[in-house]
Amino acid sequence: MEVHLPESQETQLNDLAAKTGRRADELVQEAVSRLLAHNDWFAKQVQVGIDQIARGEFLEEEEMDAQVDRLLQS
């Protein structure tokens, strides 16, 4: 697989690699792994919310506004 980066990002990546003593491809692999892990986590959290709504576990807008107001006044 090839990844094409804008020149400025490639320069930043190479600078970071030099500063950290790692290879640029290692940094890209780590970044992709973190992105994929975050996407998995986010999809699971969305499903948790969907499941809660399906069970009727949610607040009406007015109730949520009141809770936010109480938090801001603390």
C-alpha cells in the first residue's frame, strides 16, 4: 500500500521520526492503529447509546437542559 501525503505533512513526519529515533513508516502504522482502534471504540459507544434509547433509558431535552444548568451553577 502507498500513502501519499502533502509535502508539509511528509516533512513533519520525517522530522518527528528523526526526533524520536523511529522510522516514518512505524509512526504511520502506529497512527493508523490508533485511528482504527478509536473507530472501533466509537462505533461501540454509539451502539451503547442506541441500545439505551431502545430500552427507554434517555432524558428528555428539558430534563437534560436542567441538569446542564445545575452543573454550570456548581
